[in-house]
Amino acid sequence: MQAIIKARSEVGLELADVPRPNPGPRDVLIRVQKTGICGTDRHIYEWDAWAASRIKPPMVVGHEFVGIVADVGVGVKMVQPGDRVSGEGHIGCGYCYACRTGQSHICEKVDILGVDINGCFAPYVVLPESNIWKVDPAIPDDHACLFDPFGNAMHTVMAQPISGRQVLVVGCGSIGLMAVGILHVGGADLIIAIEPNPFKREIAKKMGADVVMEEIDPKEIKALTDRDGVDVVLEMSGNPKAIVKAFDCIRNGGDVALLGIPPGEVCITWAKQIIFRGLTIRGINGRRMYETWYQSERFLRHYPELIEPVITHRLPFDRFEDGIKAMQDGTGCKVVLDWTNAKE
């Protein structure tokens, strides 16, 4: 079958013929319909330091998808051929302390689809039955294939109360934009979005941001609030300077949720900026399995506008490089690839 693969330890991805996977006794074989290109896929394409330290070519990449169940292992009970499904791309070991206490999203032995094991940028992908999610008929394919990043946004937003609170969103990539939308329908009192890209700032307005700024100005942001700073900071950029400045925008006793991944160390004065101010800081990784998936489904059933404005490109799978280039030059946000005509 045709697949988008990381063939060698160098910049780029390529289309190649690879063997069709076979499901094990508790696995599900899915005929992929649509996939989303993620920032992770861009990192793998660009072969940055993280990708070079983690990816072991050759392998099929991609982890955001929706498809139709084509076959199941003999031990599978929950789904059957013909079901429309997506899936959780973090595959926990099932045995460690985190997995056995309901925290499999932070399993230290996790395998990630398209990172540690062959991914979904292909006509077929295999996942364990426990990672399969049946898709509600009301949610279209182009939205259902983005459950993964939407779940990142949902997890970040829902990590603390947001109804009636004033919130600063730092970084409006696709996940940050989805977070703005979730905050808007979730009853946030004030949403301030920070994004240097003017194209994405316009999308942030469509998603429900009350104020959109090019960069963080703590004095201006505090002046917009009526409580000496925002109640909540959602850090989605991973920019070290932005992270430090964001701490100057939050009121004492506020909440900080960190999803963006900085390239190195970030210097924070712990006593002055965190301890004496009574801040609560949460690191956000992936999605809570499967609480976040239930939350995401409920929101997307009723609010398709939480994803639609973020999708800027819909392309056939063999034009994946056009999608990545649009992400690189800032003219694209979320790119959806169509696999329905891929050679099996």
C-alpha cells in the first residue's frame, strides 16, 4: 500500500509502498479515510533535534485519523467491520503505576502512533481495541480526524475551571485556536489571545477571542482585566520568552496550564513568580483517556464551529508536502489529507 514514510535520517518525507499491516488477536485494522497533519509531523519532516533523537526510520508517520473498521482480531468485542472510528494515538503499557491508576496518558513506557510505531498516513492502520473510539454519526470526517489535537485543546482548557474566568491564550496554532473556541462556548468571561501571525490572529477572532494581540504586553493585559491580571493562562506556544512574560499577566492565586513544549530550559524566578503568588501550575500531556474523548465528542456534536475555521487546507494525500509548506510559511493552520483514493 502507499504510505507517507520517514525513510532516512534527513529532512523530508516521501511516498513509498509498504506492507499492509495485519491485526493481532486484540487489534483493529482500519481503512483510513482522512488524516490531519500535526506539528509533530512537521518536526519529523524538518528532522529537528527532537525528531532525530526519537524517530527510528524507516517508518510510517501520522497519528490523526478517522476511518472505517476493515477487520478485527479474534478477541475484539467492541467494534466490528463497517464501524466508523478514530483512535487514541498514545498506547500505554497497561501495567505501570500511571496506567493502573487512570493516568495512562502519562505512561512512561508509552508508544505513540506515527512516532514509536507505524502511523496512519497510509490506507490502513492497526490499533489495539482499547484505543479505538467509535465516532458519533453527527461528526463529519474532516472534524473526526482531528479528535487528537482537539483533545489536546480540551485537556488544556478543562484542567482548571474556566466558566466566568478571564483567560490568556498564548500561541494560536491549531490547538491554541481550538482552545479559544472551547473557552468561548464554555463560558469564559474574557479571552485574550496572543499570536504573532496576522492570518492566525484573524482566525482567533472568528473562534471567539475578545482581544487579539501580536505579543504579550503585561501592563496592557492587566488593564483589560478587573482583577489585576487574568485568572488563567493557557500556554500553547512553547516560546521561552512568552512563557516568562505570561507569568507577569496572571493574578495571584491564578492557574497556569502548560501545553507548549520549549526547545530548552526556561528561567522562572520560582519564589517571586510562583510560590509567593500562590499559583497553580499544570503540565498538560496528550489527552486523559478517555475522559477527554467524551468531553470532545459532546462539544463537537453541538459546536462544529470549534474546528471548521481552523481547517485551512483539504488536500489529496499525495500533496502532503504542499500542506507542510503552508504550515511552515504561516499560510496554513490545520491541513486535512484525503486517503480515499490511495492505492491499497
